[in-house]
Amino acid sequence: KAETIRIIKETLALELEELLKKSSKIINRLNKELRIICKECSSELLPKKPPLLLSGYI
């Protein structure tokens, strides 16, 4: 019984490690995408100097 529990613990630890690696890759990819989107928004969509109408809101 103790051997079975040890094997289960090791298996779960390995699976958890794999999940952490995968989630870390996903988070890094999302961060990269967000940086690209933010860069595009700030350079293309927003004017360099906000119009007078918008200046009170920014």
C-alpha cells in the first residue's frame, strides 16, 4: 500500500510539473500578444497628442 501511494505521489508530482510548464508557456505567449496589442494600440489607434475634446478624459 505504501508503495502504491509513493507511485501515485510521484506521478502526480510529474503531472503537476508538466502542467506548470504548459501554463507558464501559455502565460508567456499571452504576455507577448498583449505587449504587441498594446504597442499597436498606442502607436496606431491613439493620436500622439489627444484632441482637446479628449484631453480631459485621459
